[in-house]
Amino acid sequence: MTSVLTKIDKGVAVVTLNRPDVLNALSPDMARTLHHVLVGISEDENVRCVVLKGAGNGFMAGGDVGFFKSVLPDLDAGKVDELDPVFKHVHGIVATLRTMTVPVIGVLHGAVAGFGVSLAVACDLVVAAEETQFTLAYCHIGTSPDGASTYFLPRIVGFKKAMELALLGNRFDAREALALGILNKVVPATDLEASVNEWVRRLLSGPKFAYGKTKALLYSSLDNSFDRQIELEEESFKHCARTRDFAEGVTAFVEKRKAEFG
């Protein structure tokens, strides 16, 4: 059974974490496969939107602790390079999600722990079922976080709250995650698919090139000075202004009709 399922249809790439028997815990094989899948999708010009979800009863329950247990003798002997291939793909995953030029929707349910939280905060839009439960969890196995969660969380939830989530590892529910800014929307589990489909429909009908530029601008704003950011905004606007989508958007506005981007 493959650890990651991929379906691309009509511009939508649906990526499903597929180790439901262990709540989609991230094994080295899954990390490698997910990284390669996402890179392939990022290079597919026909893809306009990505949906990332988990099979079974949870989104992702963090790293595969069984794998860590198996390499403990090597780690005890100082052979920490055993983890290098895993980190190559783990951090490749979140880097690809961030730099991908199309919107990525995270769809959460059940358990979202450890690297599952990292995946969630690396998505551009996130919706969760009401019963979803979160925990950063790394402190419970005696390690510090990875997957860029220490980059995203202070910027999303604030420094003190990020420190609390990381140091205490408390569980929190979807409503708190929404209040913290980790989520965009919380819905009953029965409405999860419909909510995702509505976002997908709107994104597919939108200006793909402009979405990519917008995403890049927002992420760059986390580190740029004000002056540098407005320079990038000007450059980006000028790039968009040369596209057919811009011409269509302006013309449609003047003609008082809905734009048909493509």
C-alpha cells in the first residue's frame, strides 16, 4: 500500500496521506514519497489548486515513533546522520508547500500532532472538522520541533503562545486553533467536503498567475523590510499587468460582468 495517494483531475491535485492504521504517522518512506509527489505537482502547469488531507480517522499523528525506536542504537552511538535523509524530505515538504505557486488547502480531521501541525500551518488555507484535536507533542518524546513549526507558529499565534504550545505540548481543539489563526474555518465533519469544494471552485475560477505572485508576496513579507516589500509589490503588479488575466479582469470590471480567467 502506497503511503501517499495522488489524484489530479481538472486542475485539482488531491494528495492523501495514506497510513490510516497508524493515523498517518510520518515514516521515512512517507516523507520521501510526499516530498517527491509535491515537487512533481509543483512542476505541473495544469495544476491550479492542491488539496492535502489524511485517510482514515486522522490527518497526521506526527512522526513514526516506531522508526525512531528502531534507530535508537545508532543514535546512542552518535550516528545522528541516520536522520539526515528524513530531514531532507521533511523540510523539503514544507519548503515545497511554501514555494508552490498554486494555493494549497489543508483539510484536517481527527488527530493533528507533531509534524501534522507543521503540515497544517504550511498550507495556505486550512479547514478543520469540529472534532479535530491538535498538539505540537515534540516535548512528549524529548525533542524539539521540526517541519518549520518554530518558524510559522510564532508568526501566526504570537511568540508567547508558540512557546506555550512547544514547551507544554497541551492538546487544543479546532475552535482554539481557529481563534489562534492556525485555521481559516471550522465546520461539522459532515460539511468538510462541501467546504473544501467551495474553496476549490473559487480558486479554479481565479487568476492562477496572480495567486502565485500573491502567495510569494505574503510569505516574503514575514522577513522583508517595509521598503523592500513595497518594491516587490510593484514588481509583482507589473508582472501581473502583462497577463491575459489582468486584461480580462479589467475589461470585465468596466463591462460590469464576472471575469473569466483562464
